[in-house]
Amino acid sequence: MATVDLRDGESPEHLITRFRQAVQRDGILREIKQRRHFIPKSERRRIAQAKAARRRRRAKKPLV
């Protein structure tokens, strides 16, 4: 759960900005979007393997 406390002299707009950053950092919206539809365990595994392969390819790619 993302919580933010109002600091001394902080504007409400900045408080909202800090709250949005905390939600983004905690991955709350990402998790909600993932839970919207049921994904079987085998499909989750296949997606994770594809992501790992993509990361490996990007890491191997020479920086030019």
C-alpha cells in the first residue's frame, strides 16, 4: 500500500505527485492490469521466458 504524509509547507499538488511516484514505484497499477484477466501458469512461464530471452539479447548486443 502506497502512503504519503504531508510535509511541512508542502503543496497539495506536490503531495499528489509524490503519491503517484510511490504508486508507480510499488507497481500497483501494473499488478491491477495483470490481474484483470486470468493467465494460466504455463502462459505466465512462457511470457517470463520470452522476457528473459529479450534481456539476454539486449545484454549481448554491442554498444556502438
